[in-house]
Amino acid sequence: MCGDEPMSGMTVPGPLIGRVAVVFGATGWIGRAICTEFVRLGASIVMVGRDRERLHEMHQQLDVDDRIMPAVADVTSPLDVDDARRAAIERFGHVDLLVVSSGVISGSAFEDGVPGDWAQMIDVNLRGLLHASQAFAEPLLTAADHGGPADMVFIGAVSTDVHAPRFAVFNAVSAAIKQLARTLRYEYGPRGMRVHIIEPGFGVDPNQVSQEELAAPSPRPRLRESSPVTPQTIAAVVALAASLPKGANLAEALLLPTEKVSS
């Protein structure tokens, strides 16, 4: 289910009942599917995004038993992120599940790269993730201290392993996110918090894509639409990670199609 239909009256089946999730990038291609899956599985969620109208639309479509709160915030603003944390705790009392799926991507030959595009990727994909994970570490650790589950989930990129050409800076930023997840896992694991990184690969072989297509302002969102790795598949893996029994951590999940999808 992609969230395009109202969910009122839905019977909640359960593995995330009682959980309170905060999802950054909620209105995005992946974030929307994650929010939909979390609501379906019983969680209360705080949907965080920059677009007030899209958040309102999602709220109207997904709200079940008043379990959803939209929060307008820019992940690159520490003040906005802090406001989202405060609002989430005031509304639901605690937070025990954080998903950061905010991200932008641009690609070009490295010598033709635009520093402004690099700065945007660093700001949103890395610095924004740092703001969100630091701000919500305390409530997640508090949930763990009280004996409950606590999960921090990053949405990464498979390109850190395949070294996709023409995306050098994006790959470098994604590698930093992967290293952050690995380090935080060792820092917070002994304190009861699980840290996961889900790395979807959309099956697009950059060597089979035309130079013009790769040079387009937003090449990957258009190409990935034909991939069998769908937002709903990614959301299901995120939900699985959060649903595991305490003590078990789906630390790194590489999600690939069974066959490559050519352009």
C-alpha cells in the first residue's frame, strides 16, 4: 500500500503497537512508504518534512485513531530539529524509533561538479542526519533505560560498495553515513539502542545510462521508478529491523533486485 488511500477504520495487526516513531524526510519517495508501513503496523508517528501542504495531505490520508502528528522542519536546522523533538515528546510522551530518510542526490563528472550541489548534499544527507541523530539520541536512550526497544535507522546507499561513477561526492557522503552508523552501533549498543543502516540498490547500471541522463538535475529518482526495489520493500525492511526482539540487531541490510534494471 503506498499511502494514496485513507486508512480510517484499518485494523491494526501489531508488531509496532505502542512504538512512537519520528520519520525525517516523511514526504519523500521512501519516507512516505515508511510512514504508511509504520501506521499499518500500529505505531504512532511524527512525520517531519519541509513541505507543510504535503504533510497535511499525508496526515489526512494516513491518520488512524489520532496516531499521526505532522511537524514542519528543515533537517539542516538544529533549531527546527530540536523543535520537532520537543513537539514529539509533548504529544506522545516518548520517542523510541527514529528514521532519517532525508536526502538529495546530484551527479556529474567530478571535474564538472558544482560546489553548491556538493554543499547541499553534505548539508542535507550528512549534517542534517547528524542533527537528527544527536537530537533524538537522548529520548531513544531513555526508552532503552526503561527496558523498551530503541531503534535508530539510517537510509543509506548501495553506491558506497559499488562505487557508481559520476556520483563521487554522493558516494563519499554516503560512506560517511555508513561509518557513522557503524560507530554509533558500538557506542549505543551496550546501552540498549540498536542502530541500523538500510542500503537500497535500485538495479541501475550507470554504465548503461546515457551521459545526458546522468547529467540531468535529478537522474536517480527517474531511473529508480522502474526498479523492483520499491519504497514499500524498503519500508518493510525498516519495519522488520524495528520489530526484532531486543538483543538482535539488523545492523546493515543491503537490499538489491535479483536482476539489474537497464535504462
